[in-house]
Amino acid sequence: MKKQLILFLVLLLSFFLVACQETTSTTTTTTEVTTELTTTLPQTISAIVGSLENENNIGLFLTETPYSSMGINFELSTNTLGFVEYGLKDSGEYTRLEATQKITVVNNKTVYLYEAVMDDLISAQTYSYRITNNDDSETSAYHEFSMPDSEAESFTFMYLADPQENAETGYMAYAYSILNVLDFSQQNYDFVVFPGDVINDADVQSQWNLFFKYSSVFSYEKPLIATTGNHDSGAITEDRINSLEFDGYMNLPNNGPIYEEFNEIDGDLRTSHFDDGKTYSFDYGTAHFVVIDTEIYCDGTTACITYDESNADILNEWVRNDLTNNNQLWTIVLLHRGPYSLSYDTDSVRDNLVPIFDEFGVDLVLAGHDHQYSRAVYQNLELIQFKRSNEYFKGTISLIEALEEDCHFNNYTSALGVTYLTANTSGTKYYGGDKSSGIDVNYKFIEENPVIPMITVTNEYIQVISYGLEKDTGLSIVPTGVYVLEEFMISRPAN
């Protein structure tokens, strides 16, 4: 009923200005929605979190053909053949597929990782699967996943920015946050999105183990997509830059750019395919997703002062060509270092990518790295100003009442500009007000509360509902409540 009401409002408002939504009705407000968790709810979620395990670090991954295939990645304890066995639920028939082994060295310890793609799957059907070795002496339990419905009119994904923990308590808090938001929102979702920094130290095996253990609240059933962040990467002067742990633990599309020799920075050891599985694109529903490894614009440091400009140009051209061939209704970009961030002014990302986003009319850019929540609408390097908005009870919003155009910050068309959304951490590491880039944004929230947006895409609009978690302290494991931080909608321009 809520989606039908929103759709009706979108159709009604489409009779007005192309970029700014105008209506003669009274401006609606969003009240703070906070639930004080009952005594049974935390006990139920505590039982779930306490029972989580993922000894084989199993994860499902989206592919370039998400309606007919599913990627999988897993770990075995010894150097052996690895397999995934899968079949339609309750059919009793299973295909035994040999996986590709990826021997990865994590801090001088050899890890036996495997990847495979389950093909020829049927849209909207549920499959059962398990992973095993060559003699079935090491097997997982059977799990299930449901393929997306190719006829569905919408899809939803959960956006988890920078878990980036280094201890079990941090990943426990991350799992608690996810489960509480899912319980509070009662929102079905199709996949999960990570803008990098899923762990704090890429060469610490225990952190990968903890990430997959506590991500098993979804990772057995829902696929994920991700790009790499600065904490997922090695230094460009280290051999491991070409065999990153990220590649071993993830199984993501390899349709991104191929680079030339990296010779502009002394000691740069990257090779032409080092970026495989970190920059790629795919279509899902009516949206085209472009995932970009923004570490290419950096020298391995936060400052990003020096980078290989020739190979950055190759990435820029790949993005441009990819968007040229895009014929989907919506374009969504995922990257780690955002061009308009509260904490970091990564001007190299802004200089290289923003003109391309403007040229091709990208609708939504999702970023991480910042550990502060912000939203801004930019067009041609200029911040778009808004006259009115829903009522905000948390954070700081900038409005200009004297504007001639009556633009509404919570309901506007994609013709207005590119929306840049940077989510706060989904873990426990916050920057608060300690780091400031001086970048202008329309709205910011810098309190020590994790934020988890749920994003729904239809033919008519992109709807974002960002949920915040109340906690006694920023490091608390168990939330005390859930609230709606903000809700907004980007609609198609009227014809």
C-alpha cells in the first residue's frame, strides 16, 4: 500500500516542473520513528547472532547475468579439489560443479579458496546447495537461495558501508545492526552492496573469517557485490597488490578495464589485470550498475596526491564507454572514495569521474570511506540548493527559503543533478566531526550511530530509506532502538 501511494504521488507530481517537484498540498513531514526494543526481540536476535558460523567462508555473489546464474566463493582447510553441489529445492537432483582453486597467501599463511558460477538457473526458483571437497570429507550444510524474478517490477538492495572491524565484538555489533534493521523495516531485499573496506587489515586472516561469519546473517541466501577500499588493498610497491586477499575471498565479474604497464610511480608493481573483480558493471532490473575501484587514483595513501595518470585515463575511458552502451532507465555507481565527502576531499576522484557522471546523467552514486552520513545533489560541480524538505530530527540540513524554484529535498527528479549518498559505517568505527573536508553537502549526520540504507528501484523512482541504530555508546554491541534517519525519492523526469 505504501509503494502504491508513493507511485500515485509520483504520477501526480509529474505534471509539474521537470526538475523540481511542486504541489499545492501541504508539505509532509517525517517524524522520528524510534522503536524501543522489547525484551523478547533482543533475546531472539542474540540467539541468532550467538549461533552464527561460517567455517568455510561461504558467500554468494552477483554475476553479469543475475537472472540465470549465481556466483559462489568458499574456503577449504586443505589443498584439495573443491565442488559446489546444487539443484532445485526438493528435487533431490544435484549438479556437482568443480570450482576453480585460488591459493592465496594471507600474512604468510596459505589459504585454499575456491570460486564457481552456477549457470542455467531458472528465474524465481529456489535452489539448495552445499560445498564439498573431492571425497566429501569436508562438506557444509545445505543452504538455499532464491533466484530473482525477471518479471518483477522492482528490486531492493541493502547498502552496508565500511564494516571495517578488527575484532569479534565489532562484527557482532555489525550483525546486530543488520538484524535489527531487517526486523524493524520488515523489508524484503534481493542483494547486498559494499562500497569497500569490509575488513580493517586485508592481510589478517581472522578478520576475513569474522566478516564471513557475521555476514552469514545474509551471505548463505543473498548475493553481494563489492568494490575494494583502501583497507582491502595492499601498497602498490608490494607484490601482494597483484594477488590481493580481496580477490581470493570474493568472486565478482571480470569485465572491467585492462591496464598498461604501471611505470609513472617508482616501485609500482601493479600488472594489467590487478583490478579484476574490483571495477566491473552489470544490469539488474531497470538499472545499470557501474562498480569502480577508486584506489586507481591514489598512490596507496589517504592523500591520493600521486597516481598513474595514463592508467587512470584507461579507467576513465572504460567508464565512458560503459555508460555510452548503457540503455537502462537508471544508472547507479558504486565506489569507495566519494567525490563529495565530509571527511576526505579526494579531488582526484572528483576531477576524473564527476564530469563523466554529469555527461551521462548518472542518477545515484554510492560511496563509503567517510564513516559519516551525507547526501548532496551536484550538477556541473555546483551544489543544487533546495527550498524545502521533510522535517529532520537528526543531523544538519541546509535549505534556502528564498529560492525561486520550489525544489523538495525528499522528492525530486533525476534531471536536477547527480545524487551522491555516503553512508555512515555499518560497524563501530566513526569519524564524527574530527575529520572535515570542507566539502558542501545538503544534509549531514555525524553522530556515532550506524546507518543502513535500503534502496528500492522501480521503473518510476529510486526510493532510499536510511535506518539508524540507537546505541548507548558508539562501541555498544546491542542497539537500543531503530529509527528512520531520512527517506527520499528520485523520480523520472516528466516526458
